[in-house]
Amino acid sequence: MLIKVSNNPIVNTSAKLVAVAIIMFAFVFVVMVPLYDVLCEALGINGKPSGQVYTAVQAKVDESRTVSMQFIATNNDGMPWEFAPTATIMKVHPGAVNGTVFFARNPMPDAMVAQAIPSVSPARAAQYLHKTECFCFNRQPLDGGMSAELPLQFIVDQDIPSDIGTITLSYTIFDVTDMAGSAAIAGR
């Protein structure tokens, strides 16, 4: 494929570089993102909750089984908040409604907005973990020096395979203050 825009070699080289940059950009979003998702699913890493809608059914609690729920909180680079689960491990019965709380504190003098992104491990357990209330559903604004308890309610589906004895629910919290804008901070 020859790209010839003009007889000027500098313009011609620049056009080729722009074309290569566009092709590289398209390759990343068209090929690499779906490939990453397929590899994560195949290897069972970075479990993401499926986009399937959870249909409520009459739940029966399976008291003959317990599943260990592990909770992990991580701050993205540059996020100064204190962020941690109040309980790191819970034993739950499939089908039961469970609740816990995460703690967040903004040590900075200015208001900030955060967003928590969940990850479930093992990845195949994500389809059996149903969050009915989660701080990750919305951005979390906090004034400078303030703290908050962030609730989480969830159900582990009764149909979870018996070989899954532990589910790890990990949250990474990101600073989204710039994306939220000053109106979102002031208009809380």
C-alpha cells in the first residue's frame, strides 16, 4: 500500500505516520479489547459481573452449605483516600441476603468524587454473586476530611457449583473528581 500525498518527502512521511497511528489505534480497540476479555474469561482472571439481568425468584436459603466471601479494597495510583472493608471475610449461606460495609475517608482538604470498580474471583463465580445494593453503582462524593460508610448487600445464588467454596470480591477505587465536574460535587 503506497500513500503518496505530495512530492514533498516530509509531508509524505507525516501522512504515513498518521495512517500508522490510526491503524494502531483501531487495532487496540477493535482487536485487543475483545481479545483481553476472552483471555480473562478463559484464564479465570479479572472476573467481571456479567451483563445479564438478575431475575428475582423465591429464594430458599441453603443452610447446609457455606461460602466464604473475601473482601479486598485497593486504591488506584494517586487516589489518596483511606478505603477498606469493615469485614475481610464472611461465611454466608447460598440464597441468604447478606450485608457488609466498606469505610472511606477523604484526607484531602478539598471535596473529591470516587468510583469503585468491582472484580470477582474466580471469574466463573461472578454469575452467582448478585449485588442488590452497592456503593459501586454510583460515584461517591466526599468533602475534605470527611468519611463515610459505604453499604454492600449481596446474595450468593443457591445454584453456585459446590466446588466454589470461596469468592473474592475486590474493589479498586478511582479518583473521578475531574470527570464528575464541580457541579456534581457542589450539587450533592
